[in-house]
Amino acid sequence: MKRNRVLLFVFLFACLISCSKKHVRVPNDVIPKEEMKSILLDEQLAQAAVGNYQYNDSLKYTMNDFTNYVLQKHGVSREKFISSMKFYSSHPDLLKEIYQQVLDELIEKQGHVANQ
């Protein structure tokens, strides 16, 4: 009887540990979450700008032009951005958290524009 309780306790403890969120440390060579959020926010705003102004502007900017500007604004190389996106893509919980923050900020910005 005592052995069954010990086995049950070990089993429940193992389940509890396996179900808990694991803390993932972002390596030093990866763009930190807060900065990545800012970059992705600017990327989303740039995509909206391309969609809104592409047909009205005779200069015809491409998304690549805007991406280069966003990365330059944040002082990040394209290679570092791509490797950081690979890291975050391999950790979907972190990427989801970042994109949720981006979405929250976009909604907040949209509210400010609508109230003006």
C-alpha cells in the first residue's frame, strides 16, 4: 500500500513537472523580446503603409525597402533578425507572447487614431 502511494506521488509529480511552463532563456546573440516586439510592430506598420500608399505613390516602395529601413532604425542586421526569428520560431510560446504584445499595441494605436 505504501509503495503504491509512493509510485502515485512520483507519477503525479512527474506529470506536474512536465505540464509546467519551462522558462526559456534568450541567448545573448538573439534580439531581446522587447526589442523584437518593437521591430515586429514597425514591420506591421510598414506593411500597412505599403498596402495603403503603394497605389498612390509614384515612387513605388517595396516591402523590402521598408524592412531595410526598420532594421536600420533598430540597428539590427538582416542576418541577426533572421537568426533571431529562427530562434523565436523554434520557441512558439515566446513568439506568441511577442506577437500578442504587437497586436495589443496595434489595437491601442488604432484606438488613438479612431478617437482623433
